[in-house]
Amino acid sequence: MKILVTGGAGFIGSEFVRQSVERGLETVVVDKLTYAGDLERLKEVEKKITFYKADIGNREFVEWIFAKEKPDVVVHWAAESHVDRSILDASPFIETNVKGTQILLDAAKNSGVSLFINIATDEVYGELGEEGQFFEDTPLNPNSPYSVSKAAADMLGRAYFRTYGLPVITVRPSNNYGYWQYPEKLIPVVILKALNDEPIPVYGTGKNVREWLFVSDCAEAVFETMEKGKPGEIYNVGSGEEKRNIDVVKAILSLFNKSESLITFVEDRPGHDFRYSLNTEKIEKEIGWKAKIKFEEGIEKTVKWYLDNMDWVNRKVKSLKEYWEKVYKR
């Protein structure tokens, strides 16, 4: 079986590619290599994959890749994914997440792929109060430019199943963390700031709640869904590990034996969703998948990985300082 992976040089996509190679699958990777993409993530498997540097918004090039490679399965990870960047400029999110997804769906339809896995996000549901969960049939109610663009991509995939019969499965994961995450997201930012004894920016009061899923668990869930899932269906992929942002920060500080006085509360993110929580009964019962890695284990693994890979991290941080100024001092 030949599998085409979009966004395969990204944080989660690269974990999926590494697992794909480990499973012995013929793997084709398509990635634009934006600021968030990096071939270093694929170094250990670079001789075992076929790689194309390509923008999924380039219809002609995408169609050429599909015609040449003739993939059996497409797993679509490619996306602009950072909420804060979408607030600064929504345009790239519409171009990549909406237009790019539509171009991929067309290419998949025209080339007769046997399965298209469309990776969405729990953020398409909007937000929850202190109680309740999102189910697969919960109406979508996205609140940020990022989540709106992902909701559009999600709905496009389901429309192509309904209208054209394209075998699409929709996967909605919760917040991922782990190795190789670009240091603009909460956990790597906190690790780096704590390591350097710098003020750690926390939005609002830090009481917003997210469900944390270790990246290897997320990739494994998609493989299980690819093998056992049913086209036309939606599957939530979560861990049940809900944490307030402030408690995530404190857990990392504890691992470094650093003072909580480093925590600095900053102006809240515009339109900041309060809480996400996924019900995962469907994937557990129908697919037989359940997250393995608890947060305490995962965060220790993550901190250790960053400490062991500071050369890579420091190269990324150089390009982030101006961005941090824009985001945390709106």
C-alpha cells in the first residue's frame, strides 16, 4: 500500500511518517516547508520516503504528484495551525486549510484513492463550560479564524463523501504535545522560558482547559482508524487528560525545580475558548483505540527531548522573538 502524507515535515505529520516507515508502508511526503516544517524531523527516515516540496494550494503540482505516485491512501495533516497567527493574519489559513484541502480532495477524487483521512481538530466544536463533552455529532461552532478554516476543511471532506462518494474519514484530535513541536505553542514556550529563567506568559488567568494528547498516541490512532474506520464517519481522538493552562505551566516548572514567580499573566487572547473535552467512546468501541500515555509521563518525555535537542530549538527561537513581541503585547 502506498500512502501520501501531506504536512509530513510538520510536528504531528512527521511522527506519523516515522511510524508509517516503521510499519513498512511505502510513504510519499508532501510539505511546503513553511516556518513550521522541517526536514530534520524526517532525517532518520529520509532514505525510506519519497519527498516533494509542494504547496497544496498549487493545483497543477498536486495533480502531477497524484498522477505520478498514484497513492492508495491520503492522510491530510497539512495546515496552518496556530490560533495566535490566525488572529494576526487569517489569509494563509484560508488559502492552505480551505483552498488547499479542496484541491487535495479533487486530486484524490480524480485519481481514485481508496481512502482519504481528513485531519480536523477539536477546536471546530467551539468551546465548553466547566461541564460536558464534545461528541462526533455535536454541531460545529468554531470561534477563531484558525478553527473556522479547519471547520471548513472538515465540512469539505464530508461533502466530498456525500456528493462524490469519495471515501473520506474525518479525525478530530485534541491538543497534541511531544517531540519536535515548534516552539510557538504553549508547552515548548514554557519549557524554553523556564530553562532560561525568563517570564512565562500565560493568557488571562490561566484557567482555560485543554485536553492533552501525546503525539505518538495521536499518530497511532490515525493508523488504527485508517485500518478499521468506516468512510463517511467522524472519530474524536482524545486522551481524557484535561488540564488548566496554569497547571500545565506549574507542572513544567516543577520538573525544572523553578519558582512559580516566573509566571506572568498577560492580556487574554481575543475570543479565547474556555474549555475543550472530547468524548472518545466511538473510537474506543468501533476501532479499539485508547490513548496510552498519561500526561505526567508525556510531559517528562517532552521536557527531556527538548533538553537533549537544544541546538534545534535554539535555531528556531531566533526567528520567534519578534513574533512573541506581537502576540504577548497586543
